[in-house]
Amino acid sequence: MRALLLVVALSVCGYAWSDNIKEPIVQTKSTQQKTTTDKQGTEQIPFVIKIAAPKKSDAETKEEQTDKTEHSRNESLTAKGTIALAVITAILSFATIILAGFTWKLWSATVELGRDAKATSARQATQMQRSLDLSERQLRIEGAQTDIIEKQHAVGRLQYFATHRPKIRVRNVVIKNPIPIHASAPKTLFVKGQPISGQFYIANIGGSEAVITGIGCWVIARYHQNAKREDFLPMERPYEGEAPNIFSGGDTTKLMVGGSMPIPFTGDAQMNDVAVNQFNLKRQTTLLTSEGWWHLYVMGYIEYFDIIETNSTYRRTAFCREFDPIGERFIKVANEDYEYEE
């Protein structure tokens, strides 16, 4: 603003100075004549002899005077224009200098802005890379957390099945009356020459489902000549190494928690008349006879596993029930090699 005021002041001063330039003084004819007369004398008494120019008419003199006045005015206008042009040139020069200063400042600001933009871009790129690294670490952490959660879930399932595993038990072993050969024969549980058939139930008393993969059942009759009727099971189980004979072949069936299902069986044990009479006549266990004692067993096993996608645990429940002729029912033997739950 100060520079602009200074330029305006200089312009006003220049214009005022141009107005003070005086026009050239034009001498009149009378004055010229008087001066001439004073210096050169008169025509009657001349100081020197000169050849006078022809006299001009008033029109010519007036025209000449007008030309001089016009010429003087033109020179004055030219001087004023020159001064105005100089002032305007000075103003333009000063404005150009100011514009150059502003241009320099603008260029400097642009360069600084470019530097700042480059630095900002570099910082943003660094921050973006850091953000990407942080996101990648977060993804890895989330993946690790997901793996941990899945493993915890798997461990939880294993713990659940460890504490809520299925358990298969055998209950209510019964035999049914065979069809008599003669219609007039009484109905008894045992008939000479007839197979022994019946059924038993398997129940899931555990906390999770069980997948049944195999069931085996055998009817074993053994003779023991002893004064007492006692357990007469061999050291090696009679069905050792035998494949399931009721349910096998790769088929499976699920047994729900708390569920049960009947399993029919038929044995091929053969008993003579003595054995049949002992069981049908309910001989007392304290009575010693010369014939000795017959023992009738229904034994076998159930194979199953837990309902787990991986690492399923295969289990076996073994059972052995002996027929009690006094109570006419099967009772569990007290032998852990024949009665157990894995």
C-alpha cells in the first residue's frame, strides 16, 4: 500500500511540473521594429545599408503567428506526454518489481508446498505401511485366536466326552420257552435237543450318544462235579478271538443317551437229560448229587465308540450272566474278566 501511494504522489508532482513550462514569448512586430530602430537607426538615417525583405501581409503574419503558437502547444503536449509516459513507465516498472516479488514468493511457496506435499506423502506412505503391518499382525492374532478357540472347543468337547462318555450296560437277560416236540408235553424252559434262545437289553447310561459297531453273544453250558455249586468259568473266555455274531459287518447304529434296545440271541449249547432235569426241577444248590452240577452262561460283548469327529475312542462292554435254577433268572457273575465296562 505504501509503494502504491508513493507512485501516485510521483505522478501528481510530474504533472504539476509539466504545467509550469512556459510557452515561448512571441514578440510583436512593433517591438521588433522598435528594437531594430534603436540598434540600426532609421530609414532616413541608416547606420548600415541592408537589403530589407519584402513586407508580409497581415494574413501571412497572422498565419505565421498561429503556426508558432500551434508548434509551441504541440511541444508542450509532447513534453507532458513524455513526462506522463515516464511516470506510467515508472509505475509499471514498480508494479513489475512488486509482481516479481509476489511471483518469487508464490514460487517459493509452491516449492515449499511441493516439499511439504512430498514429505506428507512420505509420512502417509509410512503410516499406511504401518497400518498395513498392524492389520496383518491383527489378522495373524485373530487367526491365532481362532485356532486357540477351535482348540479350546476341541479340548472342551474332549473334556465333555471324558466326563459325559457313553456307557453301555446289559440288562434283563431272559430265555424263552422253546416249542415242545409233542403238543402234550409241558412247557418248560429247557428241552433236550432244543436250542436255547432269548433276548437281553443294552442301555446307554452315559452322557453322550454311542455308536454301536458290533455285538456278540454265546450260550455256554459247562458241567462241574463238585460238592458246591460255584462259579466254574475257564481262565480264557470261550469267545476269545471270535468276531461279533449278532451285529457287525461295518454297520453302525446310534444309541441315544438314556436309550435302550432289545438284542435277541440263540445259542447252540446242548444239554443232556441230567442238565435239563437239574434246571427244570429247581435243584437246591446245597444238595449234593452223584451227577454233579451243570452251569448255563449267556456271555458276550458290545463294541461301540464316542460321537466325536476326530479321535473317537473305541470301547467294549463285556457281560456274563449265569442261570439260577432256584430263582429262574440270570444273575451277574463276580468275575472282572467277564463283566467289565471300558
